[in-house]
Amino acid sequence: MTARRIALAGALALGLLAMLSLYTVEQTEQALVVRLGKPVDVERKPGLHTKVPLIDTVIFYDTRLLPLEPPLEQIILGDQKRLEVQVYARYQITDPLLYYQSVRTSEQARSQLMQIVSSALRRALGQVMLTALLSQERVHITDIVLQEAIAKAQPLGITVADVRIRRADLPPETSQAIYDRMKSERQRQAKELRAQGFEWAQQIQSRADRDRTVILSQAQRQSLTTRGQGDAEANRIYAQAFGRDPKFFEFYRAMQTYRQALADANPTLVLSPSSELLKYFGSGATREVRP
């Protein structure tokens, strides 16, 4: 029994030793073997690998592109305007040994990389105007930031793959000041347009009143002229009629006088029986027959 126990214990020890001597590298990983605090090997091939048990330590690093999103920060542009800018970057650990020797941990690496990107961004934006970020020059600016970040991150064992500007906004107080200025400018323009429109309306109204007065005066003059011509023609006809038959003309004018004098508006008329106006009521009209 004792021999069997010893053999079982030896087998377990060998199995444990074998487990401690093996490690697995995934396809998305790379491994750094550290022996008593000193890096001794870098393993990039996926699969099963060996190490010295209880002495070697394996540190795994991701081989994929990793995101980096620095916080929003205020930057002064070349035209002294303040801008709140937020960028994002993508980086990759390309040298595990250099990465371990320079930054050790991923938190420290991200912190240093954020400082590198931030300083590069401040340096690039400090030389351009606000309008440059609203044009095609924005691509050139981000390329400058990317190239500087690549150069400064390389000693850390990191390769920066991309840097982009996610946000570029004016600070809230600046935006409010610009909005207030634009609002006051639009109000001023509106007042000017209203005043100009009122002036135009007055001009149009005065011109219309003048034209109306001219048209009415011309119409009245034409009316008086036409009425005068009509009265003259009527008088001529009356004169001809009077010359042809004075008695009938006198009788006709008397009938017109009767119609106007005895109208509904004046139903009562007091006259002397010997009045000249009533002579036709007694005898009627006498017409002289001409050959």
C-alpha cells in the first residue's frame, strides 16, 4: 500500500509539474515569458508552449487593435478661440518586451498614450483657425496628430493605427454668447426690414393716393366736359324744337314742371286759379297746324 501511495503521489506531482510547465497562447494573444523578473522570451505563435515551472511567469498581451478614448478637453486654437475636443484612437501592442520594460501595465500604457495623443492634438490645433476644422483641412490635421502619436508611442512598444476627432464643439458659454449675438443681429436686421417695408408702404400708399386723385380729377373733368356737351346738345335740340313749335315746347316744359311740382315728395301745391302755371288744366294745349 505504501508503494502504491508513493507512486500515486509521484504521478500527481509529475502531472502538477507538467501543468505548471505548459501554457497556451490564443490566436489573439502574444506571450512574454519573465524569469525571476527578467524577460527571457516572446511567444507569438498560437498553441501549447513550455516554461520553467515555479520560476517563469507568463504575461499575455492582446494582438488586436485596442480602443483609446481620451476625455473631453478644452483646446485653444490658433485664432485664440476655445474649443472642446474629444478624439478616439486605435493602437496595437507590437513589441511585448519593449511594452513590458517601458510601461509594465495596460493602465500605465493607456495613461501615457492619452498624454501623447493629447499633446499632439494641442500642438496641431494650436496652429490652425476654427474654420480649418470645418473644411477638408481637418483630415490633414488629424494626419499630423497621427504621425506624431506614432513616433512618440513607438518607444513604448505600441503602434498607433488611427486617430480621429470625434467632437469639436464650442464651450457652452461661448456657444450661448454666439447665439445671443446672432439673435441680436437677426433682430436688428428684422427691425431694419420692417422700417424699410413701412417706408415702402408709405411710398406706395402716397403714390396710390396721388394716382387716385389724378384719376378722379381727370374723370370729373371728362364728366363735366361730357355733361356740358350733352347740355349744349340738349339746348340745341330744345332750341330747334322751340323754333319749330313754340307752343308745344311751352306745353312740354309745363308738363315737366307739373311732374316735378306734383311729385310724391311735394303732394300739396297752393296756387291762384288765374296762375299762368294752371292755364293748361283749363284749356289744354292748342297746336297750330302747319301746311
